[in-house]
Amino acid sequence: MRLNQAISDLDNFVFSNYRIVHGFRVAIAFVITMLFTGYFEIPERTWILITLVVVIGPISYLGNVLPRAWHRVLGTLIGAASGVLAIVLSQYSLTAMYAWCAVVIFASAYYSLGKRLTWGY
């Protein structure tokens, strides 16, 4: 949607009924994920469903789903790598491990605000 274009009927419907549209989108994604994980018999599939609701849950529009999911995946990978490095450091020096954890927590808090304070990833 651009400022120099009129709002389409579909956009108007979505904005007018955003709670209903969002509810259907989350419910459909949940059912598809549940069927997919059940078909492939993925163990501990409840965590996939919980993650789905957490990632999509608070979003009321479609445009932010993929960037938010990408940020969470990237954050998880960085967090896992940082945790492994902390475990390795703890084998040599607890002081180094605590310092590393402090740096990681600082960076996480700093970047969690993003460039726009309204985003709160």
C-alpha cells in the first residue's frame, strides 16, 4: 500500500476486520503445522506449535511475519553459539565466561530495541 494509491476493498476489509483475519490466519497456520508435524511424526511437536503462536501471535498484519521470524531464528542461532562459547570458556576461566555472558547480554539488550523504539523484537 502506498500513500498515493487508494485503499483497495481487500485492504479495507482486512483493516476493518483485522482481529478476525488475524484469528483465522493463526488458526489455519496452527492446523496446517499440526497436520504436518503429525504426518511426519516429529517428536516434541508441541514446541513447534508454541513457537508458531509466539512468532505469529502478536502480529496483526502479514508484512511483519517473515522479518520477525527471521530475527528470531537468527537470534536463536547467535544465542546457541554464544552459549556453546560460554560453556567452552567456563572450562578455562569462570571470569572469562562471566565477562563473555555480560557482553552477550549487553549486545542483546542493545540490539533488542532496534532502530525504531516501537518495534520491540
